[in-house]
Amino acid sequence: MIKEVEMIKMRKDINYLQDKYGFTDSSLAKIGGLAIRTIREFMVMNRNLSDKNFYILNDSIKKIKEQIIAAEEYQPNE
């Protein structure tokens, strides 16, 4: 995995989550246990993440996407 390439994908994922599902910088930060500033600088200022924050945010985004898929497939009568 190339970190810089993955960060491009992560920015696209975050934009999609914010536009389609209403996630905020604050909610994404809380989910990953990161500072809001980290998310904002990553998204707005296009700063690179430290290795630690990269793995935390990447894992958080993957978990969110899995949960969204499960929620969309959820059938209440089953």
C-alpha cells in the first residue's frame, strides 16, 4: 500500500461520507479518536497524515463503509 495514494482515496471517501451521509469533521474525528484539527488539516489544507493518524483514519473509514453497507442491506422484518 502506498500511503500517498491511499490518502487520495481517503479524501474522496471522506468527501462522499460528508456529502451523502452528513458526516462532519467532528464526527469522523470522534469515531477515530483523532483531533478535529487533524481531519480539517488533512482535508482543507491537504496536509499529509502521520503514520499513526493515517492508520487510525484509514481503519475508521473502512469500518464506517462496512457499517453503511450493512445498514443499507438491513431488512427490519428479518
